[in-house]
Amino acid sequence: MEAKAVVRHVRMSPRKMRVIANLVRGKRVEEAMGMLKLMPKAGAVVIRKLLISAVANAEQKGEIDVDQLLIRDCSVDNGPILKRWMPRSMGRANRIQRRTSHVTVTVQET
């Protein structure tokens, strides 16, 4: 049995989030929680909260032993891009893209 949790529109680049997601994919939940708690990256906080939510969803289903959970999948997809403009010299402007992410964590019992 598996459970998942999704967070959308995270105001962080998917490229930065994927670094953290690749580290925790395939690990046991306790081990991943320890790694995320000590990681100095801002995306680790988001993925840690999402992992807590996925474990709570698994516990709510009632059929899963929470101590035996494994992170089956942790994927980061592109969200909508917020377009902003920065003024430059001589009346020009450069476009700035504020990227967002959609993160999905799936846990399953080993």
C-alpha cells in the first residue's frame, strides 16, 4: 500500500529542488528525515514538510506500518513561471523568470 502528498506552486526553482529530491529518493523515511533536517538548503524544509504529510496520509489509511515506510518516488515538476521585468539602461528592460515547482512524494511499505 502506498500514500502520497503533493505541494504545488512552491516559489523555488525546480532545478534547485531536484538536487534534494534525488538525495532522498529510495531511502527509508527515518533516514531521509535526518538528512533533510541537517541539510542547509531551503528546499529541504519544503520536502521535509511534504514527507511528514505523506507519512501522516499513510498513517490515516490505517493499513500501513509507519515504521517500515520507504520513499518510493520524489518528483519535482515545473510550475507556472512568473514573468517580471527589470529596468536596464537606455530605456530597455530585461525579463526575469521566477520559476515555481510542483513536488510529489510517494511512500510505500517495504
